[in-house]
Amino acid sequence: MVSESISVIKLRGLLLVTVPPDPDDETVSALQEQVLQAMAQHDCKGLVLDISTVQTLDSFFARTVAETVQMVALMGGRTVLAGMRASVAVTATQLGLTVGNSLTALNVDRALDLLNSTLSKDLRL
Amino acid sequence: MNESHQGEFRITSENDIVMARKVVRDAATTLGFGITDVTRIVTAASELTRNIYHYAKSGVMHWRSLNQDASVGLELTFEDSGPGIPDVEKAMEMGFSTGKGLGLGLPGSKRLMDEMTIESTVGKGTTVVVRKWLKQ
């Protein structure tokens, strides 16, 4: 049972995915699958994962996010993790979690700026 | 707050990990913990509940408020009759896992909480007790 819905929006060649506040393991796994499918389907180069409402980031959730970042990278895309709450950042660090080599931003607005400038730099190389 | 609050929650399915987080979040918030400590406690509970679900399939989480020398705290006990942990010391090492986990659950939970004790007997089960004290 997927208890909470995942919002996946295509926006100017980018994918904006909003993670629900307290997803169960199945929802987290479904999120990964939906993101990868949408990346391929919409021919996106960038992904913004909005985690601003997420209250608990435990090791399973963090591993799935890190994996997703890696998978998106293999598909030629860049990921920005946006809006991690201060309490979640403190807890994740003490727990020993890392989210792979994802870019991070304070909010979705800055994530979109960061992604746009990163992608245009990538093009120039 | 002098009266004691307590409750228990049975863990039998994957969805109970989410439910356990809700129960613990409510208990910790009611006791007066701040947002960062609530997040620490809930995250530790999530790790320990998932351990029960993955390794023992089912178990029970007990929670109770603590009143000791004018200090207020929350105690969570995770009990299962699963396979047990052969080497508790090893299980407390960062990155050690016999399953498919990251090996962060037990050592990470210990860092998030103030106190943690593990009692485990192979073939009988495991009991993990964690406590967090409210900073005055």
C-alpha cells in the first residue's frame, strides 16, 4: 500500500519531485521508480528533490535517496536535494548518513538556480 | 509533570514502522522535547523498529515517561523473539550489518539517544532500551 502520494512535475526540462512528509518504505521505493521513469520519459537533464516537508530521514530513506542520485547520474542527469530541515540535517549527520554526491540547496527556488547554472556549465565543457 | 505516561505498540508489518514513528513523535512532543530532539528520538525509533521488522518479523515497542531527580525523560523498549544478535559488540560497529542495511541503525541510534542498552540471546530474542532526557 502506498500511503502517501508523490508529486512529479516536469518544469522547463527539469523534474520537480515533492517527497511526502512521512513516507513508508514502499512509498520511498515507489518514488525512486517513478523518478527514473519520468527522467527517461520527459528527457530531463536535472532533478530537484524537494524534501522540505520531510520530518524523518532514517537510514533506509537516505540510502534510497543516495541510490536515486547515483541512478539519475548514470542516466546523464544532475540532482539537487532541496529544503532539508535543520532538525533533519542534525539528526542525519549524527546518525552517520550521507546522501551521495548530490548537490544541495536551501529551498526549491535556489535549487532551480543551481541546477540551471550547473547544467549550462556542463554544456560548455 | 508527575504522572507517568506509557503505552505499547505491536510491530508486525512494514507499515508499522511509520505508525511507530507517529506514536513516538506524539509521546516525545507531549513530554516537551524540542523539534531537534523529537527528530532524533523518532529517527532512532524508526531504525530500531525496522530492525525488528527485518530481523525478527514481529515484536513490541513499549514507551514510558521517566521522572528521576527532577529530570524528565522518555524511555523506549524494543522487544522481539527473533534470532538474536551473536556479537553485540560487533553489531555496534559503524557499517557492520549481517543484513542488507547500512549498518548504521544500532550505533547511530546510540548517538542520537542519551542511553542505550542491548540484551540479546541467540535463538531467544533481543531487547533494546533507549532513553532521552529533557535538557532543563
